[in-house]
Amino acid sequence: MMNPRENMLRAIKNDRPEYVPNALEHLIEVKCPTCERPIKAGFDIWGVEWAYDPHAEGGTYVAHGSKIIHNIDNWRAELKIPDLDKDVDWSYITQNWGEFPLDVASIDYENNVVMGLVEMGVFERLYLLFGMEEALMNFITHPEEMAKIAEVIADYKIKVIQRFAKEIKLDMIWYGDDWGTQNNLFMPPETWRQCIKPATKRIYDAIHDLGLIVNQHSCGNIAKIFDDMVDMGADVWNMCQPCNDLGKLKQQLGDRKFCFSGGLDSQFVLNKPGATPDDVRAEVRLRMKQLKGTNGGYIAGPSHEVPYAKEMLDAMFDELDKTKFYDYTK
């Protein structure tokens, strides 16, 4: 049997893995040292203020009224690009979302895939700079200027990723940028293609130039730009929430090689009040049927990172073990 690292890389490449990998295993998450979202109350690297509530998702949220750009006509004067030498401690490498220091020397590269977490992508940084309401209005009223600012953010992101990859050996970049709500995109697809896509494509290209895998994170329903994301060069999409028609999107790929990661419904199965372990098992079987494919292209896991009851996770792990293997004898 091939080791877990090789199997996961083969799954990503649609290159005949032995089994569907589990997203909760053999994937080491390393947080980029740039402070895009503080874990306690304070300011991020761009100067946006964040408040803290231990009961909030992720703990921190943007403080009411915090913004950096107050007038889009004056954005060049108001926007200060972070200094990656002065503003970042590149020696402080942490696991997951920054809670735990990571002993880089102890990483088991032989059996694990190492993924660098780079959060607050182009769209998210734009709404953090303006505030959400102002940003969404600007996409409609000033799309050319928003596209220009997006390119400035992309320049910064590319430098971050290049520096990050020098500090630690990575296999993959988890690039976070939530483009969708539960039902639709935050903006018309044409606006996304004008304002967000070109800058994001450059980021993808920079990641590939480093020999790394592009793992695009986007919550929400992004079906209208799914083909764009694939054709731009994304290799993986997480957490591929079931508010998208995942089976349809898998079929929509045709001969294109692409990997779904996640997909097991957190909202209406894993974390739904009243749901049972049998519901979890049925969900695993459904997503395996839709996403497993014949040569790879699926990493199974929950569609969101929230706490789950042990009995639900146990059922998920057990059913994955029962259904994960590929049969290449047919």
C-alpha cells in the first residue's frame, strides 16, 4: 500500500490513488506568519481593527466601523501596503490558525502533505479595507478602481507566498477567499470576473511557479464561477459545501483534472440537531457516489470546520473506511 502522502497527492492529481484520503488525516496545516486576522482583539497587518468574542466563530470579528479606505477616489493616499520585513516575524511558525507553535524540524514529510494557510484573499481584503457594505457598492459603482486595488493586494499576496515558501518547505497553499453566500455569489459573476478573477489568476500562477498545489478555499455557493476557478488553475477546492450541486459540478469537469475537498454536509447532517450517526453514514455514501470518481479527485471531509459530536465523527470515519478504496480491476 502506498503511504498516506503519496496517496493524497495522487488523489489531488487524479492519478489513481488507492483510496479516498480523509481531510482530517495526514494533512499538516501551517499558518502564514502575516497577521491577516488576529486571534485576539487587536489590529491586522493592514491596520484593520478586530474585536474578540470567545463564542464567535473563529473568536475574532471586525470591530464595528473599522475600515482603512474611506473614499475610493482617494484610495492610493489612504492605503498603506504592509512591510513584510518590518511587520512580520517570519521565525514564528504556527499550526492551524496560529494557536500553537510548530516545531518545523519535527514535521514528518514522508507521510504527510504540508499545507500553508494564506487567508484573507483579494475579495476578503477588499471588504476589510472598505467595510462590507461600502465594498459591495463599490464593485457596482467603481469596478475599475476595485480591480486596480485587487491587483495591489495580489502583488502583496504573491510576495507573502513567495516568502512563506522560503521559510518552510510546503506542498500546497490553502488560499482563502470566500466568494459565496448560502445561495449565490456576493456579486454578479461578470463583476467577479472583472474585479477578482485577474488578480486571483496571478496568485495561482505564482503558486504554481513555486511548484506548489493551489487549494482554493471558498465557502458558499460559487457554482456560477466554478468553471472559471478550475480553468484559472485551482487544483483543489475546499470545503465544497453542499449548497452547491456537487454531483453536477463533478460531472461538469469533463476531462479536466480537479480535486474536491470536504463536501460532507456540516450544516444539515454532521452538526444538525436531531441528526444521527446513520444520517452521517448515508451522507458519506452519497458524497462518495458523487465525488469519488474513478481515478481520484476527492478528499473526503466535513464541509466546515466546527466542533462535532464524537459519535458523528466516529460514524464518518468508519463509513469512510468502508467506502474509500478504488477498484482498478474493473
